[in-house]
Amino acid sequence: MDYRRKRKLTFFTIGLIFLLSGIEYAVILPTIWRYLQTLGAAPYFLGLGLSAFSLSGLLSGPLFGHWSDRTRTTKNIILFANLFEIVGNFMYFMGYSKWLLLSSRLVAGIGTGAGSSIFGFLTRSTAPEDRATVFAAVMACRQAGLLIGPAFNIFLRLCDFQMGPFVVNKYTAPGLFMCLLWILLQLPVMFMYWDIPPQDTRDQDGEVREVDAEGEEEGENEEAKPLVSPKETPGSYGAVSPSQLVNPAVSNGNPPHFTPPPSPPPQSVTSNPFKNFSVTREFLKEEVVVLLTAQFITLFNQTALETMVTPLTQKYFNFGELENSIMYCICGVEVIAGFFFVRWLSGRVAERVVLAVGLIICNISCVWCLIFLANPQGGFSWQLAEFIIGVFLQVLGLPFVAVAQVSLFSKVTAEKTQGFSQGVRRSVGGLATILGPLWAGGLTDNLYVMLGVMVALLALLTIMMVFSYDRLLEPRVVQHADSSEECGES
């Protein structure tokens, strides 16, 4: 099978993985609140259940990312991680007690750690100018799952039968359903996923070279050359001809000031991507701190509002599982449209502009919720309109911030350790999705405090971005920070 076909099938499989993660979220979230109530759980267990899923993902993300950076493989990591999703969802289906339900989300969350390996893989196998487009498409797949999930829930809520010692009803059926889907997903991963060569094997114009044929011939030609210049790195093809760098030093017998650096860089990069790696140098840069803060605050606010939504709709509008599922379905349509718009927009404006637009929308959304949802006024129709506008604005800002910050983050951190870096980014997001539900779960009766803190956090992030706006660009030297002394000093 040729390289291009393998690449397409691999990206298709990645889309399926994110699709299932979205389906799982949309199937379980509308029912977990009532499920916990049937098991005699206190209201704060809703926050614990949602946070447990994120906690295990927070811990497993950097580990899986480090694994993929060291081995340059992701297929085995995905197959291994999916086992935790299978076991965790089956535990959710069993549902004997609230503690088993809590444990089930903890186990299933470990499987989400493979996402850091996938994002690292995508970073290495795509050109920087195409990265926002690819990330937007992948994230849109997850949102498509959020859209499809409620449709499944409409049928799962009709389940009411016994399967051996287990009861299958509208609360336990989502766990069994997701367990079966994750088992089926193992087949495409095994037969349609390849650890295709990274961005190093692509030409500067974006064309993919045939690695199986041309790559070997290229390697043989390089072995025949008496000297390899240090500048002849994969990222510099097309900028300077290799012969222009090699021939003068060899044929003319020039002084060997070209000679000392050649051999160490390629060896050090291929043998150990973490050699000369510094956590403080990598993650304490101003632009990285801003992007990690954006990841934390936007996900904190998003999960806090999501945790608040189901108790709020139950209290003011008497929504059940069906109504909540329809609501999430409509939100899914909006988010997918938003991701397609961001995908189009990212090819025309800088990613920092996209991020700024998203932050403006998020600020407006949070202020609206603080004014109108903390203490709803008026009749049923007016309260419902206030709620719909608040949710619409919150969902609208999500694609802008999500795509812009993950794409920018992949460009301001080293490409060779991208799996670990994406794991750190997702862990910061995981911490936010732990604290967000816990914060909202304990303050469902005091929305002024809950929403006020969220507004303050967004204001802080906006100020940080204004002061660091000029640094939110792709630095050319970052990609080779591990193999260049002058980059290491910067």
C-alpha cells in the first residue's frame, strides 16, 4: 500500500477515535446525574464523577506522550489505552454502587491519555501552515460525536431488560454501548492505522515523498557523500541546496570550520529526543505560559458551566434526559459549524487573531451568564431565552480558542518532544476539567460566586494575552532547539 493511502487511512482512524470520545461524553453526561441519584449519591458526586475521568487522563497523558516520543510509535499506545476505555465503560454499565461508578470513570479516563500521543503524531506529520486546519478537523470529529451521541441516547433510554445478573436500563445502557464501540474500534486501529514517517520526510512545499522507495535511495546517496553539513537538516530542504553546502568543503579543501558540527546533531536527535531537554526552558517561556493559561481557564469555565447546566435545567425548566440530549445535539451542530468556520478562517488570518476573537466571545458569554442566569427573572419564556443565549455564546467561543491555542502551542514548543509537550498541555486541561466540575458542583446554589470567579479568570487571561500578543507567533528556531547551541542559549 502506498504512503498516501496509508496516511489517509491513518487520519481517518484518528478521526474515529475522537468521534468515539465525543459520543461517550454526549451519551454519559446527560444521564450520569440521574444515574447517581438512583444510587443514593449526594449532589457533589456529580462533580467527583466528572473530575475522576479528567484526573486519570491528567496523569496518563504525559506518560503516553513520553512513550511515543521515545519510540516514535503511537499504534500500540492507542491499542493499550483503548483497553482502559473498554474496562471502564463496562464498570459503568455494572453500576452496583456510586463508588463503582466513580471508579469506572477513573479507569476510562486513563484511555484519554493517548490523545497526547496522537497530537504529537499530528504535529510531526503535518506542515506548520496546515496544522490549524488538521487540528480543527480532528476536533470537529469529536464535536460530531457530541452531535451523534444524543441521537443514540434517544434509543438507549428505551432499554429496559435483564442481561444475566445485570440490569440494562436507560442509565446503565450507555456504559454497555460505549464498551462495545471501543471494542469495535480496536479493529480499525489494528488494520487501518500506520505509524507513518513524521514531517521530516516531507518536502518544504508540503509534498509527501515516498519513503519506502525514495527514502532508501536518498539514504544511500548520503552515505556515499564524504561529508554531511550540519545545515542539511530535514527542515532546511528547499532553502539551500545540499550540494551547495557539501561540495565547497570537500572539493576545494577549505579549512575545516564546517567539519566539527556535522555528525553529532543527527545522532543526538534520532537516538534520544530528550537529550538536552529542559522543562523550565520549554514551558516557562512567556508565550507557552499564556497558552497553557488559556487551556486551563477556558476548560475550567467550560466544564463548570456544563456541570451547572443539567441541575439548572432540571430546577427551572424541568428538563429530563430527552430534553438534555436534544440540547446537547443542538450544541453539537453549532460547535461543528464553528470548527469548520475556524478551519476556513485560520487559513486567512493569524492564529493569535482567532484566539483573540474566541476570548472576546467567551468574555461576553460569561458576563451574560452572570447577569441573567445567576438569578433568572421573568416568566418561563424569558428565562428560557436567557438560558439559550448564554449557552449559544459559550459554545460559539469554544472552537476559536480550542483550535488556536493547540495549534500555536505545537509551534512554540519543540517538535521532537511534541508528544510529551502535548501531554503536559492536556494535563493542564485535565486539571481544569477536575477543578471546574468540583467548583460548580459545590456552588450550584450560589451562582454569583461561581460565575464571578469565572469572569475574573477570563479577564486575567485577556490581560495576559494583550501583553504577550506580539510573542504569540511561530519562532523558527524553536523546532531545532535540542540540536543547536545558539537555540539552546535563546
